Amino acid sequence: MAHLSLRGVGKTYAGSTQPAVSGIDIEIEDGEFIVLVGPSGCGKSTLLRMVAGLETITDGEVRIGDRLVNKLDPAERDIAMVFQNYALYPHMTVRDNMAYGLKNRGESRQVIEERVAEAARMLELGPYLDRKPRALSGGQRQRVAMGRAIVRQPAAFLFDEPLSNLDAKLRVSMRMEIRKLQKRLATTSLYVTHDQLEAMTLADRLVVLNGGRVEQIGAPLEIYRSPASTFVASFIGAPAMSLLDARIEGGGIVLEGHRLGRADCAEGPVTLGLRAEDLRISDQGLPFVVEHVEELGAQRIVHGVVGGQPLAVIDTSERQLPGKVLVAVDPARLHLFDTMSGRRIEASRAPVLEGAV
């Protein structure tokens, strides 16, 4: 186990003037599970590969424990990586795939047998040790890849979208297995995914990346409840937070002519963020035109518009909805963002004004 430190880390590819990754500062504590999340092309896999030694580092420092590893080969960094395509040797059995790295390091036969047996027990791979990868399901292959990493007893695990090739149901069970296993081993872990639900359920802390830079770092619920920008607000959460054009007038938050509550901040245009679960269809509130309903069983997501602006509302009733309804807003759950920069506005709040919705 080890502390990981990334200080001012950047990467610019030859022939490019635009960095793929820039100014990344992350301190990862011993045993912590950190998830890098963001859309395709945001730099998360590039950053992971720089930690692994598979990409050169243009700027900054990467330290694993007390060692500066910028110029060390991957084999010298004491890390184990799990890839999305499993990277198993098709001609080898499960046992030999898991033992391969230990054999290359010159470990004794007894140590290899003990570690493979223990990893197979943890991952429930005992019945499959003499099979080859082609005889395994996708989930079993991914467990073999994890077992190969575990037997090395590395200072850190690196996961590069390991569940992206699995079907939805298997992804749910596998991410539970990964989290339980990481807690049991208490090994420092850096995990890359574009799936924000996967990120929320796995991470001790999230690192949200956008355009090669860090948008926000924090615990999953902290980021969900207080997104630092409109980018984070729209990326974290399903459904995404609705972002609407509003104004601060006379110390109040005004949306489509309706006064929602007080906010002690500069007057003028703002972006108002509303989570679907903080709204309810009621007999008073904002006029809402229903356009589409997603039935999810225990609840449904009602999509529509307020004054021409898109809004999503979670509704748990089974009533038939007319084309036009009213939506009540929880004034304690409003999010304000600067319209120009997209950054969060930390305005002091007061109780809802009389007549507000």
C-alpha cells in the first residue's frame, strides 16, 4: 500500500499545442479508492497511464509512496493495472495467467501457489483454475484479471474502465465485488470510468475531469449536493440537474416571472440548477408542460418545459398526467451558478418569500 501524489501533472503530445492533461494536483491517501470520472476525451485514461508509466509525463511529478516515478518503467513502479479488455493470455490457464507476473519476478513456487490459491478463493475462481479464458464468461475473465493484479500485492491498483465490456446487470454485481475486495485488501486504488453511477457507488472521493483539467474533487455526495460548476451539475446525477436561465431581482430568485426565494448575491442573470428529486407535481408552483414520461417502475421521470426551458421532475405517483401541470420547488434546494463562468455561487439563503412557489 502507498500514498499517491500527483503534483502539477500535465501531458502534451508531440505536434500538439493543446495539452491533453494540465495542472493536475491530487493527493491520494494510503488505502483510499479514488475514481477519475468525466466524458470521453477528458484526459482520465491519459492521466492513469501516466501514473502507470505507459505514457510519458510532460510536466509535474508523480510519486508512489516516497519515490518519484516519472522516469521509472511500469515494472519498477510497484503497481498492478486492470484493463477493460482483460489482457489475458489465451493459451494459458486461469492459474497460469494469475501466476505469470509472479513467475517473472522470480517468486518461489510455494509463494506463487499460496497467492494464486488465496486470490482464487476471494474471487470464487477455484473451479476455473484449469480452464482457459475462452471457456469463461466476461465476468469470470474480469475476475481473473483482478486476481492477476491481487497476487502481486502491489502498492496500488489502477483500473482502466474495467467494466465497460460487461452487460448492465453484470456491471452492477462486479462493481460491488470490486468495492468489497478493495475494502478487504485496503490497497490504494485509482479507477477510471465515464459512468457517473459507477463512480458514485465506488469512490471514497471523486475527481471530475473536464478538458484535461480538474473541475472538482470530493466525496460523491458532497459533489452531488454541491457541484462546483454547471459542468459537474450536468454530469453527476441521473437524471442530470436541470439548468435554467433565471435572474436575481430585488434580492429574490426569479424564474419565468415567478419568485422562488431570497438570495444574497449580485443582481442580474444567473443559472438556476434544479434536481429532479427536489421538485414535485403539485396544485401550485411553476407552470410545466409535460412532453415525455419515462416509466421506471417505483418512480417515473417526467420531462417537460417551463417557459420553453427543459426541466425533469421525479414523480412517484401513478396518476395520469395532463399536458400541463404545476411543479413545486423546494427553496432550500436551489443551486445558483454564474452565467458567464459556470461556477457555483455560494449565496446566503433566506426562507421563501411570501407567494413564492
